[in-house]
Amino acid sequence: MIQPTLLSATGPAPVASRLLDLPPRDGRLRVVIDTDAANEIDDPFAVAWALARTDRLRVEAIHVAPFSFAHRRAELALVHRLQTRPGQALSRREQDLLDHHRALWRRQRDIGLDPATWTSPLFDPPAASLERSVGVVHGVIEALGLADPPPVFAGEPTYLGADMRSPSPAAEDLIARAKDPVSSHEPLYVVALGALTNVARALRAEPRIRERLVVVWTAGYPSHEPWPNIAFNLDQDPVAVREVLASGVALVYLPGYHVGAQLRLSRLELEANLADAGRIGRLLEQRWRSNPLAAWLGLGTAGAPSWVLWDLINVAWLLDPEWVPTGLVPTPGLGDDLRWHPMAAAPPMREAWGVQRDAILADLFSSLRRTAMP
């Protein structure tokens, strides 16, 4: 795997100084989780793991991020049309979508799925996803039997635009926790498992909180790769991504392709390791078998034989940075073509270039078994 070109440890202040020694090896970290928990199966695993590791993480709140696969349906419908008219000249965007979605198009064609007419709650507007995700989060909390569970706040009902509507409860809560004078000596880690909409909205409303936050986010390709970032956590709300990148907030970027992608779990491993994990084990196994994305991806209804638990990488880096090695690199800009581009006077960010898959999964399962309720 290619390790990114590193910046000097003395590179642009003050962001570089905030990123140098993160996370600290000892003590508990202040954490807010920002999750689109109902979109697929990796979020509940990551949320449960973070809540189980109370020795290391103090999860103060859970914020629910908006999501919708409506743009994916439009992309696949376009790919289906393009495949029926071979030989025509394509725009760069059309070629990018064709290259990225070709394998999925073949699976959908083979099972007779027409994305233009197929219906699913996955394609509901972002506001409709918030309630479903809140329900998934509460299910995880109840299965863990937490005596003092963190509060759950609904996030932005739409993706970021030019309007300055009142911040959502999630964005307001993030602002309040970042400005808390009692904890001003500690950074607040935002574990961003979905679109950056809530984080960007909070930074837009109160830019000064960037001095208190460390945003830990997983999405597309490494910053040195030339490919378009057709990645769910990024291309839903590119406006939010651009604002966070340019904000000066301390950012830990954990590429999904193909760093987090190494966190692939087989169904056999899942069943063997969750057999004695009580209620939370049963809930996570049931979530696996009822994966909202399975039918759309042409995987049937029994659950995939393996699945990437992308969002584990965020929690893993906080628990032990040796599990997710990183270095300081220039923060990129995001072009209209969804490719990374150099950004003038770019502050540094911390970027991952590998994962210790076995150590991460071992701790996930041992943590869930230790906290299991019958």
C-alpha cells in the first residue's frame, strides 16, 4: 500500500500542532458520534463498539446524520441508459459513473432490477432517514443495557446549501459541547460515520469551535489518488465536505478505498464471534441478515457472505492509533468532478494508510462479549 507523502511536523500552525500527538495514548477521550445508522450495517457495529469501550471513550452524545440513496438511483438509471447505447460519446462524468457502477449494473440486469422504477425507503429524502436512524441507535443502546446512555439528537433535514436556516438539534448540541468551558482543555472528537452535513452546519454557525474539535471521518480515496470519489459519505453532500476541508478544523481522514475496505468480515466469522454476545450480538446478527442494501446490490435476502464494516476504522483509530497508522499530509480541495485537487495554503490533515484488521476485529468482539446482556 502506498504511504502518503508526509508533511513536516512543523507544517502550518495551528492545525499541525493540534494533530501531532493525537490521539493521546492514555486517558478517556471526549467523543460525539455522528452516524447515518440506518443506511446499512456498519454503523451499528461501530456505535456498539464505541459505547462498549467506556474505559477509553466517553461518548457524550450521538448525532444522527441525514442520508439518501436517491442520487445512486439516478446514477444507476443513467448507467443503464448508457449501456443500451454503446459507442456514443460520453462526458467525463458519464464515463466515471460507467466505470464505477459497471459491475453493479450487471448484477442488477441479471436479476431484472430496473433502478428507474425500483422503490425502497433508501431513496427517501434525507429528512425521512433521520427517524429510522434514531430508531437504530436506540436499538443499539437498549441491547447494550447502558445504565447512563448518551442523548441522541436528530441532525440536518437537508444537505448543506446556501441557506442559513437554524441549526438542527445535533448541530446545536455540537456547538454547545465544543464551547463547554469546563472541558475546554480537552479536544472533542467527532466520530463522523456519514455525510459531514451536521459538522459543516455547526462550523458555519460558529466557526470558532474549530479550535476545540477533531473531526475523524471516513470516505473515498486517499488524497494522492486521481480517481473520482464516488463514495457515499462524500458525494451525498460535497458542499459540506468542501466547507469542512477549508474550515481549519483538525481533520483525521480515513480513506474507505482501499484502507477501510480491508475491514471485511465474513458471515462465518460473525456467527462464531457473536454467538455468546447476548442481546447486542443477536441485534447485530439480525441487522446483518436484514441489510438494507442487500436487495439493491443483488445479494438476495439471506445476507451477504461477507461485508466491509467500513465505519470501524474511526473507532479503531481512537482506541489505538497503531491499529490505523496515519501521517500528516496537505488537506486537499474537492473539485466539481469529485476528484481531490491541491488547495492553496492547505492546512495539514492526518490521513490513514493502513489498518490492522485482525487486532481491530478481535477487540470489537471481545468488547461486545464483555458488555453482553443475556
